[in-house]
Amino acid sequence: MVKLGPIHGYAIAQRIQNISKDVLQIQQGSLYPALHRLEKRGWLKADWRDTETGREAKFYSLTRTGLRQLEAETSEWERLSSAVALILRTTE
């Protein structure tokens, strides 16, 4: 979500829910601590901006380090999910 451009936490949760067709629903109590951890690691940067409704919110953007980490994690996820798919097909 953040790879597409600056976005605030509530919009991240909504986008995940919409794209996953309501399968994934991220609770604020999980999302914001995760965003803060990613910011602390230098993978995200944040700044305060006005939302579409005029309220102020923290908008998150991916840093260069965060983009490299995202690419590494994506590659690892693809490797792992391919391995699981192979196992599932083998057991049929």
C-alpha cells in the first residue's frame, strides 16, 4: 500500500480490506504499532498532512531502505508460497 505513495493508517487498513475482498481486516491496535516499528527501522518515513476530510493524519511513505526490504521480503514470500504450493500439490 505504501509503495504506491504517501498514505495514512486508516486508508492502509481500508485498502487492504478492499483489495482482499474483506478477507483481511487489519485492526488499528495491530496496524499502528506495526507502522511505528517500520518507521523506527527506517523503512517508512512519516509526516503530518491533512486528509481528504480535512483532518490531520500521519502519512507514511516508503524509504529507499524500505523499498529494498520490501523487495527482499516479497522474494522470500514468493519462494515460501511456491514451496507450500508444491507440497500441497504433491499430497493430492
